[in-house]
Amino acid sequence: MKKVVLFPILLLGFLTLGFGQSSKSVVLCEDYSTSGVPSGVYDSWDINADGGYVYVLYRNGSSKIKGELSLWVDKKDEDGYFTAWSTLDFDVDNSKTWAVYDYLLEEDGEYKFSVMDEKGNLLAETEATVQYKDGEEPSNNDDDEDEAVKEDESDDDEDDDDAFDKYDEDGNPTTWYYEDSYIEFAKNIDSDGIAEDASEEWSYSSGGTTLYILYTDEVEIKTDEVHVEIYGGKDYSELIDEYDVTVEPDWGWFKFKHTFTKKGKYSVSIYNEDDIFMNSGYLTIK
């Protein structure tokens, strides 16, 4: 097996009989059956100095997959934000309800894996932590070599970016237009759109924890209204709330308040007025 896995205590509790047949899901696993049932599902992975492979398995509930699927991989940076790491295409068989990508985990860190349809809509996502096995962390020489490889890859990425149009044929923004955005959670946002003491973990308050949700981008938002979807529960499969927020299309940020009435983990997804996915943020109320 080329999959390198430890930490069985972090198994996501994913059992064949417990896997939802009607909800869309994505997991990282060691292997999978001919019917697309995963085995060895973890949210923490050990790799060697030169990396290790893992299967990214997407299941479309009970419906056959229609159209193309892409895999967006984000990696958390030094400031604690998920930033674009790689974008790949699934090999889709439209006669099946599932698709898989054999993905190379190259570096340690915290990752987010998002499955998108051909219109850029988010279908499912999951997060994972990657660490090097004891004694396997790359040496400084390896780091220098990796940096040189990254420089070459960055040149390739510039060419690849041309393949993803930021506007559709009618001149409207696509998901790629919002690729440099991020979401923060804070008690206070100043008049310049800067979050004070932003965090992804908050303590529960009696009656609910009220937070500002701040969306920031490097470009104008180009929409008069955004649609917000908040999910919780296991694997963020439970829709908690959804609503629309009026925003300034010429601004590069906006904020709104939400009260989280229960402890738990939540995802906040934002779409523009044309139902184009802009970004997602994650937080824990504990």
C-alpha cells in the first residue's frame, strides 16, 4: 500500500452502514470498494519526507454524477488562513454516484479539500491535518530543493491560471474571481473592515454567541446581495440557517452578524446574487 496512515483514534466514525445515502460527502481514505465505499477514513495523516498518497473520495448521495467535478485544495498559511494550494479535475464516470482522486500529500500542515461542480458551486468539503513521521522531516537541503521545485511550479501555475476564467461569457464573475478572498469571525469590526481579535474558536455564551462574520477580498465584490448558508452537525451536513445580506458591490469587504445558539462546529458559505460560490469559513463554538 502506498497510503501511510496513523492516528486511528481520529477516525471520523465513518461506517458503511452509517454513511448517508442522500447527502453529498467527501472523505480522505486509505482504500475504497468497487461500489465507492471508503475504508480507513482519517482526518490526520502521516507522510514520509517525500510525501504520501491518499484517496479523496466524493459521493454524490444516491444520484449519479452529472457534468465535471474539480478538487480545490487549500492549505492554512502562517496567519491561519486557508489559501489556494492546488486545483485538480476528477476523472468522472457519469454512470456512478461517486468519484475518486489519488492525491499526493507533499507537505505537513492543515488542509481543506473542496469538491466543486462545473459551475463552481460547492458540493462537499472536509479538512485534514498532515504531519511527517518521526525522523522523516525533510532536511534543510531538501527544503532548498523543494523551494526550487516550487518556483518552477509557480511558473506553471501562472500558465494554468489562464485556464480558469474569472468572468463568464456574459462578463459576470465566476468563482475564480473570488479566489483570493477569506472569511473571519470576530466580536468587533472597525470602520475600515479590520477584524479585532479574529478567531476560529469561541466560547459559548448563555442565550447564544453573537459574532460578526467578515468577508474580505482583494477585488470589488461586484454583487448587490450575497446568500449565506450556515451548516453544522456531523461533517457539516445539517443546514442551520440561510439568508440574504445586502452589500456594497464596489467594496472589497462586508460584514454581518450571526448568533450561534448551540455549541459545535460550523461552516459558513457565501454565494453572490447569481448563486456563484465565493468562499467558506469555519469556526467552533465550545
